[in-house]
Amino acid sequence: MPYSPFDPDRQAARRCRFRAIPVRILVPNLITLLSLCAGLTGIRLAFESKIEWALAAIVFAAALDGIDGRVARLIKGQSRFGAELDSLADFVNFGCAPGLIIYLWTLHDLGNVGWIAAMVFAIAGALRLARFNVMIDDPNRPPWTGNFFTGVPAPAGALIAMLPIYVSLLGGPTVGATVTLVYTLAIAFLMVSQLPVLSGKRVGKRVEPEMVLPVFVAVVLFFGLLIAYPWWVLSIGTVFYLGCLPLGWVTYQEYQRKDAMLAAQPAVNADEDTPAVPPPAEDDDRPARLN
């Protein structure tokens, strides 16, 4: 026969190979996709010379990026697909989008040099994300390294790179294209550097009962200030973040020093626990130097 006979059991077996995907796995991916939409919209708004709204879109994308991973862990919706999607979205939102916004804002005045600076920033974001994906699978990392990022993370790098725009929108001194170029390249360098940066991921997982209401008030106050005075909040937050970078390096060195002390401790204990060679007896003619 030119065609095999219809077998319903074989069709049912083929359908059973594809399992239904739980909704809890889809929710974090939807948040990531919303973040990606915000980043792409920020690029469009920048091309339309709506810089304020473009910055708002990047801030919104950063807020969504900060909660998608936590939501995934909370509802146990982690997946390899979600991790890869998050990295790709971060490259667009915090590499390409900020670079284009800064270029369209002032770097275009420098021509090809300004465009190269924007590309360097975007590439630095891609390299930073690629290194993070590789290091997260390293089984030899000490547990305390989870408290640190290696280099400035991409979302923070995107927000602090746009500090000259915040200052300009506040009515402060206009930052020239050359200063913006140098500042953008400096932030790109911090993103790909080996500088240990405090992550804060393991801070605030539990809240004491008496602190619940104050935390609610603080969060509402922060978002109220961000909506009412966005450029002031972003400017002050950026300066504060940059000022805290040395603290991460000092804390990292302290952890390394403690690790070195713990590594040296077993050797010292081993020397102390080794029984000493008894002194030679009076009738023993072995040389004393063997002791």
C-alpha cells in the first residue's frame, strides 16, 4: 500500500510525548517579555526625541527585571528557557537601548566617535551577561561569592550611564558630548571589570513582624518620590550607587582574608596534633638532631 493504515493509538502516543507546561513557568517569562517590550519602546521613544519617556521605559524595564527572577523562585517557575530569555532581554534593555538613547541625546554630535562609544557600551553589556551566565555554573565558587557581582550588573550600568541626562533634565549644567563619551566608556569598563559589587540578592528575604508596616511605608514613599521627582531620585540613587562601589571591594577582600585564615587553620592544627618525637633515652646513641 502507498500509505500506511491509520492507527489512532500511534497518534495518541505521539501526542503524549509533549507534556503540558505549568502556568507557574509561564508567568516569569511573561514578565521578562513585558520588560523587553518596555526596552524596545524606549528605543522608539528616543528616536521620536521623547527622551523623558524613553528613560521612564528603561526604568520600568529595570523594575520588571528585578522581580521576574524573584517571582520565578517564589513560585518555583525557574527554567532554562527563562534564563536564556532573560539574558537576551537584558542585552536589549540595558545594552542596546541605553547606548542608543545616549547616542541620540548627545553622542551623535561626535559623529563616528560617538557611535563607537555607544557600540562599546552595548558590547560591554553583552560581555557582562555572557560572563555572568558562565560563572553561575562554576561549582568551585565559594558560597559567599553569591553576595557579589563581578563588575557592575547590566541593569545598574544602564541606569547609572544615563546620569548626564538626569542632570540635564533637572536643569543643571549641560554636559558636553565629550564628557558624556568619557563617562559612558567608564561605565562600560566598570561593567566588564573584575570589580566585586555587592549584589543585595540575599538581603531582605525575611522581614521581622514589627518591621512589616515600616517597610510598606518606605516602599510607597520611594515610589511616590520616584513618580513625583524622578530625575532627583535617579540622580541621587546613581551617585549613592557609585559611592558604594568601594564598599563592595573592601567587603570582598574581607571575605577572602577569612577564607585564607580558614585554609591555613587545618595546617596549623595538623602540626599541633602531630605527636612529637620522644627525646632519646640516656642509653640511646641516635644523634639528637633526629629529634
